[in-house]
Amino acid sequence: MATGDARSYFSNAWWIESAQGLVLIDALCLRSDVDRVIAALRATGKPLAAVVITHPHADHFGGLRQLKAAFPRAPIIATRPTAGAMQGVHDQALQPGGWLDALGAEYERRLQRPDSLVPSGSTVQLAGLTVTLRDYGPAEAENNTVVFVRELNALFTGDLTVAGGAYYIGEQHSRLAMVALSQLLVDFPGPVTAYSGHFAPMPLAPVVHDNIEQLRFFRLAAAAEFADSSARSPSGALTPRRDATPDAHLRGLPARSERVRHGACSHRPDECRRYCRRDAVRGTGSRATHPRTGARRVAAIALPAR
């Protein structure tokens, strides 16, 4: 694994080594970081079988042109939705004042696109490993692909999960992220290790539960802010308040650990996911009934669907 520095949000690039070669998951961003990846891969003395891209954020695909120059025979694999969203992200962030523009010469301004597009659900053999790519649609990014390596029981989740950090909701897909995360546990039950695009590997289930909990909290806090008439102008637009503090809109909300308890009703994990989805993702502020125990709890306020 190689991790970028703070300028690229400490993003990860993971590589897998087999007897036959290497597979690289994501490409980092900064030239100096990608140079370290190239040196580490070459030091193994094994060929790079492929680079796989998990989602269209530049801190994960920005190093592709350098990698292609260093390993011209290695295909760059992505699903079509991930590849298709890369150009827009790249161009927007390179506008004057954009975060990539601010990196100067440390960021390669010519986008290298994936050259091997595969459908979601495809399984390919790379360096003797069985690798499956599966899309989960908009969540943390415009599209999120996970990469499952069967021989290792390892799931490379990109930024669909974040282990031990705050979940990014800047693209305004929080509701869809909750749906995707719930489905992720359905699709990958049992003891699976999640290798996220940021921070350390962790068992999949705890990471997903934490991320869903975060998203619920964010959505509930946002709903409370939207419901506060003092935060709106006569036209209905949200307005800044001089007396607002960073946590002003959170006062009165229970702590996340008090509001969300997976397993608190002693239901099975599959029922927990089903209930949580009904409760938090599709809730309207009314009460929902647990499918097996009959327990009732207040549903989270749902923001307009996006």
C-alpha cells in the first residue's frame, strides 16, 4: 500500500502481489507519490498485470498517466460509469482556484482515461487472481466500484467506505450512499476485509455500520437546520447566521451512538439492514415498525431524494 499526503487527502493505492505478477488498485494523485508507487512495484521484479480504478475522484485516478508511461502494457480497467465521470471531475478541479490547479506541477494536467472498460459484475483473471468489479452507483462519488479478490476474501471499496474517518457527502448523494452501503453487506456477507480508499483496512461490517450511522447523523442535522425558520431568508433560501457556531444546529439532537444502535432489537443482521433502510433511507418522520420484533422507533427525517 502507498498513501498520499495531506494535499491528496491521504488517499490509498493498494497493490496485490501473486506468483504471477501485480495488480494495482487506484493510482493516487501527486507526481511524487506516484513515483514512489512505481519504484515499489518495480522493486518486486514482477510485471504489473493491471491498474483498476474504483471511482472518479482525482486523488485516485490522477496518477494514471505516469503509471501508463511506466507500465505501458498494463491495462487500466474501470467500469463505464466510473470512466465516464472522470473527465468532468478532472476539468472542474483544474479551473482557476480549483484544488487540483493549486497543486501546480505536482498534478498531471493531461487526463489518462481507462483503456479497458468492463461491465459491472464482470470477473477477470489478473496475475492469477480472480477479480470481480461491481458498481454501486452514486454515493461518495458519482459512481462507486468495489473490487473483490476471491483468493484473499478482500474487498477494495474505494471511497464507498471510509475506515475511521468522516464520510464525504460533498456530491450530495447521502441517501443513495446509505442504500449502497446497505446493499454492500447483503452482497458480501461474512468475514470480509474492506480496503478503503482512505485509512487502514478493517472488517467490512463495522465500517459499513459506522458509515451509515454517520450519514444518518448528517442527514438528521441537515433536516434540523432546514426546519429552522431563523436559518432562512423570506425567499426560503438558507442564510448564514452571525450567532451560529459549528455545532449550533446539532443542539438537542441525541448523540449518534444513542440514536443508532445496530442490533439493539436483537434482530438478525439482514433484518437490521432491511429495517435501517426503511427507517432511515425511506423514512418520512413517521414511526416505522420492525419487521420481526414489532419494536417501534422514530424514523429519521428524509431530505428530498437526489
